[in-house]
Amino acid sequence: MKKYFFRIFGITLSMLMITGLVACSKPTANSNGSKKNEEIVIRMATNYPDQETGIGKLEKEIAEAYMSENENVKIIFELNDNEVHRQKLKIYASSNKMPDIYMNWADPSALVPMVKGGYAAELNIEDFADYNFIPGALEDCSYENKLYGLPRTFDIWFMMYNEKIFKDNNIEFPKTIEEMKKAAEYFNSKGIIPCVMNGKDNWNEVVLLHDLMIRTNGNQELVPKVFKGETTFSKEENAIQAANLLVELSETGFFQKGYLTADYSTAQNLFVQGEAAMYYIGSWELGMASREDFPEELTKNLRGTYFPIIAEAGDTSKDVIGRTGGLYSINPNSKVKDEAIDFLKYMYKPENWAKQSWQLGLCAPAQDWSSFTTGKETQLQNDITNMISELKSTSSFMYAWKLTPSFEQDCLNSISELLVGNITAKEYWQKVDKSAEKNKID
């Protein structure tokens, strides 16, 4: 288990053939060191397909600013939504056609295969010594003490909620899971969805189950003990209790009807349209509060807080699911590798990524944003800032992503079986334990 300490307030279709132009005598250099008459084309694959709003827009604007300073450089985006992007990375790797820069996840199950397969270039960590990355962020993007990407965000999972719905129904936001169940029962009686969540891709259920294990165990120690070989999930009553609690929430109408087949956009849209009181999500969605295309009645009432606790297990409110979010890696076999690294360095200058992502209200960057606060932050930004500033512990990578991609897939498949009633909580963990035994990372 990793702990992060913060000081807040005081705190990226086709293959393109690159055509080299004939050099003139005594060429001048761009800011990236390349020659102005050399055409450089950089392909950048990202999981933010919308470049008119949010993080996708910021990626595009930083690229445009870089191209204006380096007129011979052309950055071409390959845009896919989250799940399509996951599949595309596998296709890129299997066909040996990796983009020059690509977004990946820092979790071992995603990063390590790219490193071992030779698809992620090592970066010089000293080049980023003054980029103000938060403690642990670059370490999360490393393997065997070598850096293989730069982190985009620091993400914590939390309960986003519509404060107006709670006030209109005279309900205080629940501090315990028992209170949350009672609130959900009331909301259902009024035709209000208690909480929305993307269930189709299964990873959210895995995250929530890890969150519930923190609550049932009273601390973050259970998962690390399992992966140290000190115990197994199926032997731990707190793990079984957490899985049973997840099933209970699923079966008693805590989430929207049919949530197991609802994708990310469907779940979010229900919340945006005011049909749900809560949204279990990560802080990469901070930008919802500043979206001009969302109803003002929603955006001005968005709040964020900790996931409720189990009182008898102790106060775990400040023990959260949190880890470094997406990272950008460089294809080591790229013909424009050095130029791609130059752009990445530019993108992550604190005055570019950290400052703009924070001041536009898009996300909590993986760099210290304290010097970029303006006093005009949204209430949701302030809520997340306050939460992060007082965290007791963060989970780092969730249990399903600690080993190989096969282990991850086994966890996702088995949780589907659990939630449709095909297996019990204990049988779920037995499947996870069996998969962990055969999918250890060398």
C-alpha cells in the first residue's frame, strides 16, 4: 500500500509514412532542436475522442501550441473512446504498429506487458525533476526503477452527488453504508435513481469491491497482505463480506436498472439529466462541473465526498481508492522517437498541463497545482482538493490490475458471474485466488 502526502494550498487510422524533405544549407532550428525544413509527423493515440470539450480539448490545444512554435511538426491524433482504445492498444502491439505517443494505464497489468514487449521507451527521470510531479506519481509509471511514461492525473474514486436532489428531499449525504441503503430506499420510492455506475465493462464493479474491502477490513491492509503471499482472499471473511455487500447493493436497486449492461456514456447521461442522486466515479471527471453543454442546474449543484464507511469497522472515510491515472508512453521503435519525447516534455511543463487542466477545472493533475489556484474553482474542485489534502491512505493499484492481463480478465469475468448469481462470494474469491497463483508477474 502506498501513501501519498500532499501539500495543497501551502500545494493523447492509419499508418503515416514520414517524408523527409531535402535539407537546405545552414538550416535554423525549432524550439525542439529539429531543423525547420524537416517535416516531422507524430501520431498520438488517446482515449479522449471529444476534442471540443474537456481533456480532449486540452490535449489538442497544447499540440496546436507546440506546432505553432515548431512549424515543421505535425501532430495527428488517433481518437477512440476508452474501451475501444484498450482494444486498439492490443492491435497496435500485435501488428507492431504502435503510435509514436500513446495513452496507457499505469497499472501493472497494462504497463508491464508494454515494457516487456518492447513497446514503451525508457524516459530519463532526471529530465522531469522540476516538473513538480506529486510523490509516487512517477514511481507508479515505472518498472524495475525505470520510467516508461508520464502520468496525466491523480485519480481517487469518490461519490459525486447532486446536492439539490438531496436538499429537495431533506436528506443529508450518508456517512455510513447503512445510512446509504436507507437513502437509496427512499430515493427509489420517489422514482429517483440512487446511484449510477458503468457496469458493462466490469471494471467499475471491481473498483467498488476493492473500496468495500477497505470498509469491511477497517484499513487498506488486506489486499497488500494477499499479494505478499501472507493470505488469500477466499480465507478472509472481510473480503467475502465485501463481495456479499456488492451483491446486496446490486440486487436491492442501489444502481440504475440494467446497470450491468450500461456503458460509461449511458450511466453518466442519467446523472447529467438529473435522474440520479449519486454517481460512483473517479476524479478524472472533475470537468463535469465546468461543462457548458451540461445543464446549469446540475453543474452548480455538483459536490463530491468520500464513499460511506461501515461504522463498526472504524473510520475509513479517508482511506480511499486512489492511484496515478492514465499515462503517456513513447514507442521506442518510432522513427520520430526523440521528437515525440520533446513534445511530451513540452506538454508536461507545469505551466501547460498542470496549470491549464486545473484552471479549466478538468481534472486533478499528477503534478502539484497549488501555485495555479485562482479562487474561482468550482465547488467540486474545492471538494476534491479538500479530500486529497486530508487523505489518510490511498490504495494504489486495485487488486485486479496488480498482475497480468489474464488475471485482470479473470477478475472481470468472475465478477460478472458473481453479480448475476452464478457463483457465491466465496467462490468468486476462490476463482481470483486460483488465477493469481498462475498469473504472477516475473
